[in-house]
Amino acid sequence: MAIIHATDQNFDENIKEGLVLVDFWAPWCGPCKMIAPVLEELDGEIDGKANIVKVDVDDNQETAGKYGIMSIPTLVLFKDGEIVDKVVGFKPKEALAELISKHA
């Protein structure tokens, strides 16, 4: 499944079903650039266990504000629209895979 780039307008639609890992990021953020290829790799390996959604906090401040995003990257795991886990900062692929498996 391809990584989805969500906006304030379609965010709720993208998290309402199943397990969704949301990456709150910005183009100017160094650690965000580091985690992007990790998420691409992870997306190819999780075999439909979860979807990955990216939200640019600069362009989608309403959604970032709604979830209290203060630092980026912040990765929030949603299950059927509810927050089940959250990690802040760069994490290796193994840690993110484990996070998803824990809630799958």
C-alpha cells in the first residue's frame, strides 16, 4: 500500500478504519527527512497490517493542533480512529514495526 499524504480536510477519513501510523512532519525537519525512507521500507514490509499516513504540520496546522503535536517527527498510531500509541523523534524501523505488531 502506498503512503498517503493527508490534509486537514481528509485526515479523519484516513484514520477511521484499521491500524494507521501517522507521521507528523515538516519539510525543513532533519529527523523527519531521516525517518521518511524508514517509513517507505516499513510500508513495504508490514503486509497490510497498517496504513501509513503523513501529515505536513506546516500545511495542516488544524490537525497538528487537534492532536497536540509539539515536536516533530511525532508518530501516532491510531486504531479505528482512536489513539493507541505515540512516539516522538526518530526511531529505527524495528522499533516502529514492533509498535505496529503490538497493536495489530
